[in-house]
Amino acid sequence: MAYAALDSLAEDLDMILDHQSCLRCLILSERSLEPCILFQKKQHIERLHENIVFFLYFLGDFAREGHILKARITNAANQAKNLFHNLNSSEPGQLLWTAADRNRETFCHELEKSIAETDLIRQEAMHIKSSRKVHTPSTETGDGVVGLKEVLLEIKSRLCQGSKELRIIPIVGMGGIGKTTLARYAYDDPLSVQHFDIRAWLTISQSYNIETILRTALRSIKDVFDSCVSFWGEDDELLKDNVYRYLKGRRYLIVMDDLWDTNVWDELRRMFPDDLNGSRIIVTTRESKVASYADSLGHPHQMHLMSVDQSWMLLKERVFGCESCPLELEEIGEVIAEKCRGLPLAVVVIAGVLSNNGNQRKDYWENIARNVSKVVYTNDEQFNEILTLSYGFLPSPLRLCFLYMGCFPEDYEINVSKLIKLWLAEGFLASNESQDMEELGYEYLEELVTRSLVLINKIGTDGRIRTVKIHDLLRDLCLRKCEDENFACTINEFSGSFPQGIQNSNRLSVFCNISGNIPSMETSTMHTIILFKHWAFDSWKSFRLLCIFDGLSVPICQTSSSDIYIGELIHLRYLALTCESVRQTIILVSNSLYHLQNLQTLIIKIRAFTRDVVSKFGYVMESFYSDMSEHQEYMEFEFWRMPNLRHLILLDGFLPDPSTKSFKQIYMENLQTLCLIRDFKCSERFLEMLPNLKKLGVIYSYKSTYETGWSQYCLLNLVRLNRLEKLNVYAEPYPTGKGYDLSRNIAFPLALKKLSLSGCRFPWEDMGMIGLLPNLQVLKLKRHACDGPEWETSDGEFCELKVLLIDSTDLVQWTTESCHFPKLEQLTLFECNNLRDIPCEIGEIATLQLIEVDIRNSSVVESAVLIKEEQESCGNELQVGLLRSRRWEKYTSWYYND
């Protein structure tokens, strides 16, 4: 608001001062022609213009400190603009007074009042500038900018060196991370000032005005060319032509700060000539897509959160300046810095609170440490505005997806697969028959990432995002919006108990153990309950509208049928349960599942369960980590009676073969995921029921395969799964001396992109059948997936393979050629204790980026280092990582990650 008022007034004054003919025009009176008062008051108008321009830069450079003056500056600008409001233009160059404004004395008096008021505000602004220990949004130490020293050097190098062609330098990151700070340092650096003939800083923002941007550019050009630059133009196109004309043939630096929309870039791009003289444009944005659009070469600079040490250094500089921090405040100060989670603007706001006189007491700092997020939001309205801008710019579906992040605990690692399943069950994903809904959900997530609202935590071997996190301060924004819009109610360690009116909440998320349960109620509008801790209610009966229940972290402990029967919750679309090993509980849950006709995702595990007999309509659950006792609990579960089921995850469960049952053939066309199924029999009839299955995870016990062999499981029928993209096969190891025949009793579907084998003991010479899979991109061979001392690959194999992991093998000699893995990007070798070396031909693969090896195998480490050195000598980049332990997950996380 303040910037718009200042910029509008500055434009008016620019036009008046820029045209001498205007200042010599005459005013019409009833009695005579008199010299125009604008000409007589030229010096006063120049003084006012100088103050207005000062305020524009002041609010840009001192946004946080200058916030207390923003309202007065806005008011003064509006009052001054009103003085000239009735000054109309009948033709360019001729300004006339209207009859209502002939009172020259009134005009002179009001003009002097405006100058006096702006002079007074400017004095206060100068005091703020002089009292500020450091004058930039970030801070400096003796050796450079805190957290930005190396980055600033890189940006300066891109500005003043390299190609003579016009280059775009995007700076991308979340709000408050320091994009504008970095751009301002580069813009004001003496090297930039000397190197470029013209520099212009254009603040774009969400609610941009093209004419305002163009006139701002012309004002910067006017500073170089004195007063010869014309501000006149009947439309934006003429103003663009003016900008182009004055930039033509000159080396310029343009900063386009806070760019949100590619449309603005399209509007302005043609006014920047490329004269092959080293001109540069810096773009700061929160949107990765905008950055990529502006820079076709694809070299944006991604801003990163500061480390704890950098945050503490910045906090100390802001609070104590050149003085040292008292010893009693060091420890608690580091805690405060850590809780800012690396966001520079949060550190600056907190420092502003701590630096006030009387606030440098240990007890005061301890209180701040307990309430960092609250203090940041309540002490700086601008901080709130900065983060809220990103939220306000989201389209409605993405807004809902972003708010949902507040349903997870602080600093929680959110699994992307689970998150998308929840979004789908909530109805956030717009139905699209031509697109897979899970893929649409992944696109939504990517959009939140590109908008710098969600942070990538882990990337999978296939290059897709595996887990994400949300910055604590953005999560606090989610929680405040959730409360304001009645989106969700969250229960944390500070809640004490369930609040009144909770039954009217749409969603409930419980992060901690608290006293009591959800208050008893006849009916509730609540349709989502997520329990991270604490079994929160006594009965399902009150929650007839429930669509989502996630209690995987909290075992069901009630045993009465009225408490556990869930078949009446017919609206359920997502259900995740952990059952105690109480037979009555298991039976009561299983008996009601088939009534849930709308269910899309079902995840069930039984905690500390024992073995029993398999029922005719049931599957048996068994702990992989148990002692393989002779007792199993089963759950009667006719899953084929649930037509909308998309994801069935049994967490180490037995599934019956429907082909042995007498019922009409059913096609589960929606089922995409079937994971962690024990001793899965791939009968033809069963696989025909699953025409769209994409992900399958199976576990085979050594006892059954040891006694009867692999043929009973009909794994040759896997080729019938024409859409299967991910397959995990885990075989429990045989006793020593017993051989496997799995490789002769399994066939893989051609659509496979990701294959993980564990304990299967394939002979290396049989790996050709896997190598010929035309779409295979990721291959993980874990815990003796293959056996034998030698592996020799052949031409035409592994044509699309990007990732190869070999974990635990007796392999001694590996013979291959670079053309056998033409697209390999990552190679990981762990516990390959007998392997002599990595074939040197592996280093010749043009796409190879990373080799990871077990640090305990010195010969393999040496060969990896040698390959790296040879590639670097040829100008190629190759990373080598040394592993001390497995960083990949156990099979129990397959359904999320693989």
C-alpha cells in the first residue's frame, strides 16, 4: 500500500518536473493571466520529490525497521497526491488549473505542510538508519556476509564475468530466506556499480502494475542521463520503447525482485536488448517454475536455509554488534537460533526483540526459546505478510493440500506416498479420467515444492521425492489458517485436554498423549482423525461421517464389539489400523471390513501376533521378526468385495487365493498397490482380477519353499501383470547347503521399472533375464539376491538402468563393458567383501554421477577413487561416497518408498 502510494506520487512529480514547458504554462483566472504557481514553487516540488524517492528506497532496504513509519508515509503520500489531483492534462505539455483549485494560498500552504511532514518522517527514518547496527536485511561480519559469503562471490562472478550475451540469474527460495538480501548485496557491490553503465531495481510483487514498473525503470535511467529522459507516453508500449532506447548499446544490470508470474516476464522481456556487452538481469522469486521460465539455460541459484552455526552468528551480530555475547546467554542463545530453523528473517525478527534494553536476561531468553514462532509472528507484522503472500497466491486445491501439512507434528518427516493417499481420500485431487490420481497428487506436491512452501527431505533412487518436511514457521502459518478457517483441530503437548467444541471440527490430529478422550457426543461432523499418539476415543459410533482414520501408530486396545465394529462407517475412504494380538479384537475388525465399500486405502498390521490356523476367507498376520512360532492369528477379509480399493497393505500378512473360492469373477480395476504379502500365490485367476496393479511386494518363508519348492507359487504368471512397475521379492534364507531354484520358476513383466530382490540367490549367469527387461531403471540386489563368484554381462542388457545396488554377495570377479550399462547414473556396492575391484570400464559410462562403496573393502575403495581421478583428468565430474552402514530402509517400508 505504501509503495503503491509513493510510486504513484513519484510518477506525477516526475512528469511535472521533467517538462519545463509545464512549469511555464499559464493559469486562467477571471481577471488576468498569471505565471503558473508550479513554476514559482519548483524548488518546493523538487524537495517533496526528493523525500518521496527517499521513502521508496527506505522501505525497500529497511522494511522491518521502517514498518512503524509505513502508515505515516502512506498518509503523507496520499495527502500530497491530493494537491495535484485536480491538475489535469488536456494535452501533453499543457497543464491547467480547474476552477475549484484557484486558491493559490491554500495550495502553497498545503504544499508546505506536506514538505514539513515528509521532512519530519525523513528525519525519523534517518535516525532508524543510523541506529541500526547493520544496514542490510542480512548482516556482515569481519570476513563477509553471514551465510552468504560464498554465494555472493558466485553471483558477482556471474554478473561481471562469463558470456557477453545477456544472461538471466534467477535466485529462488521460500519467503524470508534472503533472496532480496543477496540480490541487494550484488546490486550495490562497488564492482557492480563500476562494471555496469545503468542499474535499475524493479520491485514486481503479486499485485504488479506494468506502468509503475516501467516508470520506475525510467527513473533509474534518469539518474544516469540527468533530466533528458522522457516519462511521457500514451501507453505502456511507448514506455517500453523508451526503456529499450535508453538501454540500447549500454551494459546494464536489472533486478526484478519478487517475481511471481511468467506473464510479467513476457510483458517486459522485449524491452531488454542483448547487445553482447555482458548485460545481466537478476530475478528473485519463490516459484521455481518462474525461474526456469526466465532462464532458459536452467541455472537458477537455489537459496538454502542457514546452518545452526550461521543462525547463531547472525543472531549474535544483530543483538550484540561488535560486543561479545555474555557466557550465561550462549547456550540458550544457540537454542533460540536453532529454533529459527535456518530462516534468516526469523533470526532478524527475534534479534530485534532480544536487542531491546532490559531483554538481555537469561530468564527472558529462556521464555523466548519456548515461544520462538509465536514471538516472530507477534513482533513483526511484515514477517506474517511475507509468509502469508505465498499462501494467498495458491489456487484453491493447492491451498487445501498446503493446509493439510499442519496435520502432521512439528519437524515430522512426511512420507509422500502416504500424503498423496490422504489427499486423495480427502477429495482434494480433482477427478480426471485421463490422468492417474496418484500422479496428479504428486504433481500437486511438486507444485508446493516449486513454490517454496514444502521442503524436500529425501529423494528416492528413481529421482522422485520420497519424503518432505515443512518449515516450522510455515507450519505455524498452516495451524493459524486451520484454526481461522475451521479446517482442522490439532492436539499437542500444550493442549492439556480436548477443547470444547471439538466435535464440530472437520479434522482432528493428535500429536501427543493427553488426559481423556474425545468428549462423548451423539453425532459429529468430524470426517478425519489422525492419531500419532493416544487412542483418542471410546467408540466409533459417534463418527458416522468419518472418511479418514489413521491410527497406525496407536494400537486398538478395546475388546467390546460395540467399541471395535467399524462396518457402520460406510464413508471411510482411508483406514490404517494396528491391532493388538487379541483374537476377539482381530476378528471383530476383520468381520466388518467388507462393508466399507468406499474404502480406497487399507493398511493393517497386528502387533506382537502369534500363529494360528488359516481360515477359509482370511489372511494370516505374522511378525517377520518373531521366532517363527507355530501359532498365527488370522483376519477374515474378503478384499475382493471392495471395488474401490486402490491400495492394500497388509504389513507382513497372508492373503488367501481367491481362485479357490466359489464366486463370480470380479475385476479389481482400481487396485494399484498390493504390498508385503506373505507366501503370495500368483494363480492365473487371481492375477486376472488385478489388471491395473502397479506395485507388488511379496515375502516368502523359507519353510514353505524349502519343503515344496518355488513352483507352487506360480511366479511364472507374473508376466500377466502388464502394468506392474515396481516389484519387491523377499525370500527368507535357506539353511546352509540348500540350493534355490527360484530363477527357473519366476518371470518378470516387461513393464517393470523398479525391481528389488532379497535373499533370492539367483545365479549370476541367470541375470540375463533381468538385464533384458526393456524398461528397468532401478535394480536392487540385497542380501544374497545373487550367488556365485563371477558375473559377466553381455551386449543389449540393462539398456535403461540408472541405479544399481548390490548388497551382500560372494561376488569376486565382475566383468563388464561401459556399453552394457549405457545410462547408469548411480552404483552402490555394500558388503561385497570378496569383490576384487570395480571394473575400470564402469568409469567410462558417460552418464555415471555417483559411486558408493563399503569403506571396509579397501580394494573396492581404491578402484573407485582411481576411476574418479581418471574421470576428473578428462574433465568429467564423478562423486565417490564411502558407506559405513546401510542407508536404505528395511522391507517394512516398501509400501511407502519402493
